[in-house]
Amino acid sequence: MKKVVFFTDSKDLDEALDNFNISSFSGKSVPVKLHMGEPKNKHFIKPDFTKVVVNALKKFGAKPYLFDTTVSYSGRRHTKEGYLEVAKIHGFTFKNIGCDVVIDDTGFNVKVEGRDYEVAENIFNSTHIFALTHVKGHIATGMGGAIKSFGMGGVTKETKRKMHHGSRPLYHKNACTYCGVCAEMCPFEAIEVQTDSWNQNMSKCFGCGVCVDACKTKAIIHKDADIQFVLACAAKACVQDKNVVYLNELKRIAKSCDCDPSSDPIICPDIGYLISDDPVAIDKATLDLIYEVKGNVFEKENKISPYKQIKFGEEIGLGSSSYQLIEL
Ligand code: SF4
Ligand code: SF4
């Protein structure tokens, strides 16, 4: 059973970290994987708290630096230079935090469950990593936590694009009964079904896979695989055989992700922080704590169950959903 430490005051961070093999971080160059926010987003992890984490890692003898990857969609975070500008605007600078900020645009192939994932160079080359994740909802995966932080955030933009593209639905007319269930279930109204016609608006499709799960005749399948499956696989490609400590911040829990310029509304009150060395355990504990306060709020708001990434993560050996919660 994996340990997950829960605390509500950032002053307890050192004590929480002491529960894990943090002394092994001493002398190591440590990427602190975080999302520094899309322009206009308000809820990404804050520089002040990031500084608290960086200082704690320094106290344990580590040499931390802030780290993220470029994104596949257009915008300033599509290039290294653009993302560094956004990071600076959002307060992630050497002057504010006391360490370098590095953005990766290239990576190395790692095979997991038969597929190749291009893992960002700085993650690939590191033995010790710290994952600093702001928990929020997500339009295609229900929730973004530790698994998604690596599953999408730890790979290159080419791999991100491939994962999104491969999760899009593929329609087989011969198996379709025109029951209309897929159209009713699609959270984005991307499907239109009439008596004898089925049409999809690809520009509205986020590859969430809800229609695939809803279709009982298998008239819709994924082009390649479920987004939450490849997310778990890509996360495994990033973290397997490495020393990783995960911190989930359960604050400013918004409906949508930090990639969304307007991720409002906040859908759950602030809860606190979790730390673990297991990405599946910490995300399961995150969902359980949020469930206690707001029920199945991610599924209610985004129409997508985030529990699939937990199930897939466990199945492929990314981690364990069984955990012991230790409250400080
Ligand atoms: S749920 Fe399946 S069978 Fe029903 S309309 Fe959609 S694709 Fe066709
Ligand atoms: S994958 Fe999701 S967004 Fe795309 S058509 Fe299916 S339900 Fe709609």
C-alpha cells in the first residue's frame, strides 16, 4: 500500500517530504515539472508556492530548476522562446524563484505497451524529478493531476499531437443502428445522428472517447487508443525507473485546465496538498478527497470520468490505487 501524505499548511512541506526518499535527491540536478499557465489563465500553480518547494528541495541538498515542455496547439507556449516569455510574465523567473526555468522541445523515444512516446530530454536524462501539479478539471480527461502532468506534460509536442489524434473516434457505418446515444452523450455536441445518417464535426471533437464507451455496437472505435490509456502509458514512459516525488495542490480547483485561458468556474473549495512517490496513488487520493467534498464533480462538469486514468495506470504498472492517507 502506497503512502500519501496530506497537509493543509505549506509550513508542513519539509515534514511531508521526510516521509519519502528525499535524501537521495541531495547533489542531484532535479527538474521540477510544473505547468506555468496559459496566458490569461488565473489558476495555475503560483510562483510563491513554487519558491517554497524549490527552497525545500535546496534544503535537502538538491539542485532544482523549473521545467515544462512546449505544447502542440498554436499560441505562445508552442515554442521554447514563447513559453519562456509567458513564464516570465507569470512570475517564474530566476529572480523570483531562485532557480533556472527550462523548456524542452525535443526528446527521446521510450516504448510502453507497444507504442513510442518521445520523452522530454530533461526528464529522460534525469534520475530524480519533482512533480508539482495543480489539480483541475480537463475537457478530454476529466481531471488533470500527477498522471496527466507527465502523460501530456512530459512528452514532446509531436507525441502530444499523436496522442490527441489517435484518440479521435473512427466510425463504422455497417455497425451503426442510428440509435443516437453517441450524439446524446458527446459533451461537445460534435455528433449529429438522424434516422439514417451519422455526422461528426471534427473541429468540435476533443477525442474524449465518451462516444466510444457509449456505443454498444462498436460502430465507433478509437483511431488508435483511449486518451486516458495513452496518458497513463506516456506517464510511465517518463517516470519508470526514476526517483519521483509528486505534490498535488488541491486548490483553485477549476472546471478546466491550466492550458485554458479561461478555466473558470472553481468547482470545489480548496482542500490542501498531497505528497506521494506514486502517481496513481496520489491521483486516486486526490479524487477521493474531492469526492468527499463535492462528489463526482469532474464527471458532472466535464462529462468524462477521470477514474479511467487510474484504472489504466494500475493495469500497466504505473502505480497502485491502494494507498494509506497520512494526515499531518
Ligand atoms: S451510439 Fe453507435 S450505433 Fe448508436 S448512433 Fe452512435 S455510432 Fe450509431
Ligand atoms: S471523442 Fe468525445 S468529443 Fe469526440 S465525438 Fe466522441 S464524445 Fe464527442
